[in-house]
Amino acid sequence: MTTSRVKKIAAVAAFAAIPALGLIGTSPASAVPNAALQQVGVPAVGGCDAVFNAASNWAGVAYGGWGLSWAQWINNGAGGQVCSRLLVFDASAVDWYAR
């Protein structure tokens, strides 16, 4: 098993162990982590294609997969455009991907 794969599995195990935080939980029946929505402000140049946020690159998910959407939290609660992506766990591949 590659070091990268081991890190991904360790990250999945760590997130699955903290469902009380509401970030990622597991279903007792499947023990597969729930999908996680990530959002960041739209970069001034390049739009969502230019999002480069190392803090959002957890579990080894490659950069990308960001699309333009709207959220209430941006602009001090006034709302506005943000870049969003949904991280989904693929149990058969034991890996996360952006959808």
C-alpha cells in the first residue's frame, strides 16, 4: 500500500471517529463517511477555476471540482457568490473525490 493511500485511510478513520462534531458522520449500517460540502470565497481573478486553498485539500482530494454557487455566510452574512464543491467517499476505491 502506498504512503498516500495509507494517509487517506488514516484521514478517513480520523474523520469517521468524530461524528459528534457534525463535520462527517457515519451511518451505522454502512460505516461510510457522509459527503462534505466545502465553500470558499470566489477569487478576485480566475473565478472558481482559480481556487487554490490548501486547507480544503484534506484526505488527499486533488484541487479542483469547484463550481459557482451562492451562500448566506459570505459578505458578513449578507450573502453572495462562493465557490463550492462536494467531497464524496467512494467505499469501493477507499478514496475521496470532488463532485
